[in-house]
Amino acid sequence: MDIERLRAHCLTKKGAVEEYPFGPEYPVFKVAGKIFALLLLDIDPPWLNLKCDPLHAEVLRAYYPAIRPGYHMNKRHWNTLVLDGSVPEDELLSMVDDSYALVVVGLPRRRQFSG
């Protein structure tokens, strides 16, 4: 998947911002100060960390070899996707949407946004 398209998709989410707290090789996408996506661009192919429902995370990991437990994240609630083209783009974008939704649902009601 094209990294710029992925970035643009993340930024279409209401309240989403892109920050670089870990350096220029690691764009972090947040909503209300909480991470919903983290790109690792210093790896070839790049990796993408996304929040995921724990049961769904296990299913995705079993189905796609390019999906692994979250790198440097809570392995129960986060997946790392190796962006090698083996996960279909529509599935990948759906996982971004799910990650965003999971983060928003966890926010206090007054800070929640609808995607």
C-alpha cells in the first residue's frame, strides 16, 4: 500500500493528527492524544501498528502471515502489519478504521468523536 494514501486515510478521521514523538521515521496518528496508528518507516517493508479487538487480532494473525502481535505495544490489543502487499488494501484500511473506533470508544464521552 502506498504510504501517502495510508497517511491520508488516517488523517480523514475526525480529530486525527499526525505527530513525530519518536523521530521522523515514526509517524504517529492520534485522536484526543491517544495513538490509533503508528508507522515504522525505517524498516523495509514498513510496519504499521494498529489497535485491535483481542479475539479479532488472533483471527487476523492466523489468516495473514504479515500480521503479528504488536511490536513494542500490548500484544493482546495491538497488531503489527508488515506492509509487504500481502494484506489487501481494503482490509488494511478497515483495520485502520477499527483501530480508530476502538480508541475513540475508550475516550471519556465528552472527548469522543464519530468517525
